[in-house]
Amino acid sequence: MRSILSKIFIQRYYIQNTGFFLVIFYLFFGVVNGDSLINYHLSLMEGFLGNYGFLAAVLLLWCIYGLKCAGFVLKTFQLQEFSFLYPTLGSVPGPARHRAWLFLHAGIYLPVLIYAAIAAGVGISRHYYLSSFIIVVFNLAMCCWPLPVYERKLHHPDVYFFTGSLQNLINRHFVKHPVLYFPYELVINFPRRLFIIKLVSAGILWLTFYLLSQTGAFDLRGLQIGTMLCVLAHLQLILHHRTFDDTYLGFLRQLPVSLFVHYLRTAGVYCLLFLPEMIMIIVRVRSFDLLTIFATQLSLLILFRCLLYFPRLHPELFVRYVLIISFAELFLILSWYQWPAILILQGAAGIIFFTRYRKYERAALPE
Amino acid sequence: MSGPVITLQGVSKRYQDVPVLDIPSLTLPSGIYWLQGENGAGKTTCMKMMAGLIPFKGDIWLQDNISCSRQPVQFRRLINYAEAEPLYPSFLTGRDLLDLYLRTKGGDREQIQKIGERLGVDIYLQNPVSSYSSGMLKKLSLLLVFTGDPVLILLDEPLITIDAAALRVLYDLIRTSHQRGVTFCITSHQPLDLAVTGILTVANRNITLN
């Protein structure tokens, strides 16, 4: 059983994260001269062994890595091709299954375990007993806490992000409107993707406000360019939206709903997706400019989504069109033609949507 | 009801550059039709075109006056379609879907609840569809197909995966709905326990009524 679990979880994990490990490997072993490599790492270890603030930062990084490992295992369970794991692992006796969970999680978490073990050894040899003890206990906890989570996943395959009881509560009291389907999909099934994109977007906005504050005077165009970059950070979500619609929402096309309502639903999805950024902007800007900013970003988002109603538009071509449109938009913003630009974007989005929606059919795109 | 329920006029469909269906003309009066054909003949494609789910060349008319291309909303109000292998977002519950269908297609909520009880769907309506077995999902899609006030119901492989009790209920629903004037077009590789009006055969990219 261990060999198949190793193939499914451990080997797949390292193959999928080759790029990540190459970067880590370079940072740890590539930036320092070979002769001073051991001293560099000993100094690094001594740094966090002797300073509890530094140690807390290191533990936080290990914790994030532990979450990444647990997320990978849970994600693997959700893949259709590995659905056989539920009945097979479910029929394994409890203690053996717990050992299997420990084996596969430790296998994925191994790089941290090795580094932590060396650090603890160095700590003991240099009399940092408390720090070494913290490192050992912390890593034991990092190996143990995912086990009940995996066990729970095995017995509750339908529970992804929310706890079962919260999900049941929502399901009992609320009926989900179609405008919520895609945001719900992201929150339930792709929380990490959503979180990273929102983090990048928030970072762009924060930097925009910082740069604007440095100039001393508020310039609407600067903020509009910042929000345009936030929109570009959402391109992966827009492509994901098309895949989601194609795969799961075909049934909506059979409903007797006008094109205008479908269009409003699409616009509503992007209003919800951009809500965090809108709140960030509202907190800082309180004038008529808000309307211009929101209209610009929503028009861009909707137009980019509508472009994907051309079924042969594969991701690479899509990005090219997006960049062309963004450059045109940038020059219009810089020339103070914000509202004509908004009208052009909305007009183009509307024309594409109303002419393409009923004719759209998923195409087999080249890999 | 003696007039045609559905008329396909110059309908053709291609996938990429491969012609799949080319139907010069087909008119079906009220009845229960069994749509037959080999695997890959184009049965599901034909149903999806009739339901307005995929684009095609030509036009399809319901009751001779509702066009799929010109009156898409009215068209979709009169035709319901149940997929062979329904797929919904994992987090949606049966109740979410039922509510959406009743809001858009219309229909008597109480009557649908009764059908749900007969099919045994009411027990798990509150649960997300990710927890359903294929049979439970199939029964939910069969329940949804009876929402609204359709004149034509398209059932793609309705007999697969559902249990014997649900099958009896389904046959009964088809018979009683047909008595009320609803036409059915059913694909199935298993024999139907129904008195069919005619057999539609999909072959050589065309559909013929026998």
C-alpha cells in the first residue's frame, strides 16, 4: 500500500513542485560560495536558535509549507482519477491507515524535517536547548495535525473548505443565486488560488496608494492604472471562469432566461469578485472618482470575460488581446478620456456577449 | 393536439470541420418517440440542438410558431431536457437547482414536491450534489425536467443508473404527462416499457421517423 501511496502523493508532489524546489535549492545552496556553504547554514541556524523572534518567523514559514503539503493531499483526494482512494483506504484498519497518513505526510514534509533535525542537532550541541525543544515539538505537531484532517476528508468527501456543519447550515437556510456559483466554486474548491490572486491584487493597490501618497496630490489616472493592474492579476480567474461555465453551467443555457439576465449575471460575478478591492478603494477615496474607477475596472473585467466567448481563443492568444486592449485603455486614461473609454469597453463587451453567447460552444483547444 | 410539436428545418451540425448531423426536414406530432442509433450516431447532439444547448445551422420550431433562433426564451420555456450524465457544480444542493428551475421555468411547486417524494429525491435535496450517487443525480435531473409547463421533454438515457422503483415512477410520470399533452423524445439502448408513437432512427447524419 505504501508504494502506491508514495506514487500518488509523494512522487506526484515533488514532480509538480520541481520549480518550487529548484528556487529553494538555489536560495539555500546556490547563492553562497561552496567553501562557505556550511558556515553560512550554521550561522543561519544559530541566528534563529538564538533569537526567538527569528525562530517564530522560521516556524511560520515551516507552518505555511505544512499547510501547502496538507492542501496538496486534500486536493489529490478531490481529483476524480483518485476517487478510488475513498473505498480502498476506507477499508484499511484504523491503525494501519493512521500510519499510512503519517508516512505520506512526512514524505511530503520531509525537506523541512531534515533541515529541522539538523538545526535541532546544532542547537543541542551549542546549548540552545529550549529552541531545539521548540523545533522538535513544533515539527512533531506539524506531522500530526493533518492526520485527523485526512481522516475526516476520507469520511466526508463532500466537505472541501467549510466545515460540514457550516456548509449544512448554509444549505438549509440559503438558496444560492447563479451569480454566486463561480465565487462559491473559488471559495470552496480553489481557496488557495483565490487567496494568492487577492493578495497580489491587494499588494498592487497598496503600492499604488503608497506611490500616490509620495507625489503629494491625488491623481485619478494613477489609481486607475493601479486598478487596471489588479484586473490583469485576475486573468487566471477569468480563464478559470470560462472552464467552470463550460464544464458545469451548461444547464443554465437551457433555462428560459433572456440574454440581458445572463449578461447581468456575468457582470454580477465580477462585481462580487472585485468587492475586496472596491472596499480597499472606498476606504481611501471618497468622491465621484469612485464611480469612474469602478466603471473602468468592471468594464475591463467583463470585456475580458466576453472575449472568451470566442471559443478558439486559447489562453496565450487571450493574453495578447488583453494586453492590446490594456495598452489602448492606458493611453485613453492618460489622456483623460476615462468615460469614452468606459463606453467603448462596455459597448464592445455588450456586442460580443449578445452576439456570441447563444452561439458559443466549447472548442477543443490545443494543449 | 394534432399539429406538429417540433419541426426541424434544414438543421445541420458540425464539430470542428466534421459534419455530424444534416437533417433537411423533420416534423413530429404529439406522441412518445424513441430515438435510436448507434453510439456516436448523434443522438445526444440532436437532443442538445433541440434543447437549444448547442448552436447549429437551420432552425427548430415548436408548435409551428416558436423559433429557437428568434424566440429563444419562449422556446426554452416549452422544451425541457435531461442529460444522460448530468453534471452540476459540486457545492450546489438539489434544493438550489430545483429553486432555480422553478423560478425560471415556472410550474407548480407542490406538484414538483410530490414528484420528488415519489422519486425519493426529497430525502437528499438539502445535500450538496457532490455527495450524490450517479443514480441520485439522475433522479434529480429527472425531477427538474418536469418543472415548468413544457410541450416537449427530451430524456437522454433516462433508464440508466436509476432503481426499479424510480423507473416505475418515471414511466408513470411519462404516461400521465403525455395524457396532458406533453410530447416525449427518449433515447435508450434498453427497451422502453411504453407504447411509443414512433421510432426515430439516427443514421447517416439524418433522422428518420419510422
